[in-house]
Amino acid sequence: MTPAMRVPEELSARVPVEQRGPGLDRDAVRMLVSRGTEVAHHTFTELPRVLRAWDLLVVNTSATLAAAVDGWSGHTRVVVHFSTRGDDGRWAVELREPDGRGTTRPRAGGPAGTEVCLPGGVRLVLEEPLSGRSERLWWARVAGPGVVGLLREHGRPIRYAYTERDQPLSVYQTIFALPSADGAGSAEMPSAARPFTARVVAELVSRGVRLAPVTLHTGVASAEAHEPPYPERFAVPEASARLINATKAGGGRVVAVGTTAVRAVESAAGADGVVRPRAGWTGLVVTPERGVRVVDGLLTGLHEPEASHLLMLEAVAGRVAVERGYEAALQGRYLWHEFGDVHLVLR
């Protein structure tokens, strides 16, 4: 899919699939499967039959935070999107304007010294842009009670204008989400894993497909055009590294559930293709030039054209396969965004 192609507004998934009709569960979404330039149409419940015994699914255990909080900057209403917590206690935040429809629109970032008053006596002060490339996200110093408690008491999930209404936080948690002891999590849902249900996982396991957990806490996704992803905190535990390496050695396929899982696994892979336990920050941008060292497939949602996402897909499957898959998704009227359908790309 090229940036020139645009997704019709009616193909945006406005509510979760389980709210579209009686008897539907999260796994009722459609699944486009791409193998090279060949595409096939499935439902997500068919995933266990599409994969093979000894394949390995790498899943992200990051929990979604209620990362949007209303506040005031002087006499102006703002919405703060808490993106990423730094090692120094500061938070990377994005300030947005309420749009009068329950969602937000972008606003100019900064300047340094801007103060925002939040509920519960919390106050944040913008200090410096997160990156010299953009002033959308700023590092902010937070004073008053902790941010974790603020989000728990006054936060709500980040929501964009293509959705119909606010949803409870539980709607944005995947089956793999594990609360972090320090309250860390993702500003937005690692949405590729949303269709997984207990019955799908049980059938996968019964057919010999294994799962390896990793963690990557993703920041806000409302990136500007051609803005590369920012560094994010991740962890690949020893047991998962062993599973990944054993799968590769045994001829199985390593299929990442979501671009976050790709970023985590590839950040832990050496030039020799061996995955080693790692934890910390990753600034890796997976591109066709860099390629992938470990991942053989990717299960991902359908998103608007955005450079870093498309480059990662091309790194896994190649440009022609990605364009053919997106053309088929448009022709087949697949639904886009976090509540939409999914795309399984196999090399």
C-alpha cells in the first residue's frame, strides 16, 4: 500500500466486533493471509489451522494504560496523552485539544515551561521536545501525586475520531496483558493481539503451536507523516529467547503478533540471528534495508499508510506482497484500525 492510497472512511472499525451483533466475540474478525503475492480470505478463528505445529507466536504482554487525562493549560482546556515514562521519572507526553465530539485533535507542542494542571493536584511542566525531529511529544516533569494513581483514578483510554464512543479500559486489554509491578504499560493497545480468545489459544496449543511472551510498552501512535518510532522500553526473557532459538533450529516459523513484538524480538537478535535475553530501551527501526533476522511472519492490524509500519511489513514480506495484500483488503472491504480485521503475512 502506497501513501497515495487512502482508506475510505466507512472502512474504519468504529466499535469492537463483539458490539456489532449478538453472539459475537473478539475472534469474529476477518483475517487476510498473504504468502508472497498470493492472498486468501479467512476468519480469525481459522488461525490454528493456518499455522503449523512447531510454529511459534511471539506475543506482547504489555497492558494498556488509561493514558488520556483532561487538564488545563492556563485558561485553555487540553487533553494530555501520557506516552512513555523515562528512567529519570519524567514522562513523554502529547498535548491535544478537545474537538467537542469526545475525541481530540492535534495542537502545537510546547513551548518549554508550559504548565498543565491535572486532577488530583497533579501538575506537569513541559521541559524539552522528545526529539529534534518533531515537537509533538515533550518530556515533562510531573509534580504532585504519582502518574500511575492519576491514570487509575482519572484516565481513560486514548481514543481517536474514527471510533464511535468511549469504551471501558477492559475493551483495550488483550488476553495476554499482564499488569506491571511498577505500573508501566502501553499508551495504546498492542492491538494485533486483540482478536485472541481463550478458545483460539486453546486450539493453537492443542495443534502444537507455541507462544512466547515478550514485553514492549508502546507510546502514542498519532505520529506525524514520516515520523520514525521513538525509543520504547522492552524485555525479552530468557525462556522466550530459548523458545525462539529452538523454533528456528527445528524448522518452525516465528510469527510475531504485532509490530511491537517484531521490534522487541529483532532488538534482542544478534547479527548471527540468535536471540538473547535483553531488557531496556530500543530505538530500532526495522526497514527493508536492515531486514529481519528472526521473524518469519507477522500478524498485524490494518492501519493508515504510515512510513515505519509499512517499512516493517516490507522487511518481513517484501514491497510487492504488502501492496498486493492491502489492495486485497480494500477490495474485500476489510475493516481498519484497532477494532478492525487483521492481516497475517507469511514469508
